[in-house]
Amino acid sequence: GAVVSQHPSRVICKSGTSVKIECRSLDFQATTMFWYRQFPKQSLMLMATSNEGSKATYEQGVEKDKFLINHASLTLSTLTVTSAHPEDSSFYICSAPAGGGAVTDTQYFGPGTRLTVL
Amino acid sequence: AQKVTQAQTEISVVEKEDVTLDCVYETRDTTYYLFWYKQPPSGELVFLIRRNSFDEQNEISGRYSWNFQKSTSSFNFTITASQVVDSAVYFCALSEASAGNKLTFGGGTRVLVKP
């Protein structure tokens, strides 16, 4: 299957700092990428859709000013958690559909980034 | 609105036993896609299968098999002769044609296979 990478895999930061997470599609181009958040022992919740060349689309209840998304190229999307607080501690996972973004495409997931805010 | 329900939160079996994971979905779309993903302790989601709403043919892949029943809106997953390496959380997910690639996940079922 297609490969999606994320960096960093783990980050610990102090409350009030900003953290940037990168998501890359390694062997395919992705005009669309997705960002999910997963709290311990819970399911994945879609946060936003990252669109190359246009603004991200956020799900209801997700603060766009807190979770900044930039789809810089066809292989890179970044999620910046601004002024992080302990309640933002979570497992952040990105995904990208391999095939151009058609509804028939299968999404492949990155390995995730575990964020801990002290 | 779309919804995916995995009623079993945790299943514990002894190695070599079969285990079936239930998934029930709700959608108003006539065109939709169903998925199963495996999430081992490492956290990375591994794609297992995709099935579109027009293909009710059951599928077998090694020790894995899937039973898609549109009449009951279910897409169940069976692991035959389970192994310790099958221990993971398994997620069923749904995407609707009208919503693009957006996936809605079920709550997940944690499978623990004991030696």
C-alpha cells in the first residue's frame, strides 16, 4: 500500500507553546489530507480536511485558530497546535487518499504523533 | 448523518479460536464505502479491506473474512484461528459518496488473543 509518514512521532512540550506536526505522502501525491485526533481508548475523530492550494475545512467544534493547517505541497500537510494546553494532549493521525482524492480512493494513515503537553 | 456502531468494546479469546467483530452502519446514501482498519499497540492504522455498497460479495483473505449484509446494514469481520499477533484494536469505518473521502469510524473493538 501507499506510505504516509508523520514527524515527529512523539513530542512533549510546555503549556503555551506551539507544536508543528508534519504529514507526508511518500510515494504518491495527495491534494487532500485528513487530520484526526484520538484520545486514549477512544476512536478517531476527524478534525479537518487539508486541501492543497486552498483553506482547510474544519469539522464542527474544532477551533481553526488553534489548529492551523497548511497544505504546502502535493505531498506535505502540516498541523500546528498553537498555545497548546494539557487538554490538547492526544494522538494525532493524518491520512491521505492514494489516487487523487476520488471518493473511491482508500485512505492510508500515518503512524501518528503523540503529543503530551505539560 | 452517518454512524458506525461497533457494539463489542473488547473481546478476549485463546489462541486458535475464531473471533467475529460486529459492525453496523447507518447512512442515507446509496453509494458508500465500508472499511476495516487494524490498530496494533504501535498506533499506526493498517488498512485491511474496502467494500463498496454495490458489492455484497463476501471476501476471504487468508485467516480474515468479511460478511457484508446490506439488508441488516452490517459488515462483520472474522478472524479464523486467531494468533497472538492479531491482538489489536479493530475499527470499522464508513465513507459516503456525498461526503468525499471523509471517514466516520466506529468506536473500535479491542481484541486480546491469549496464548
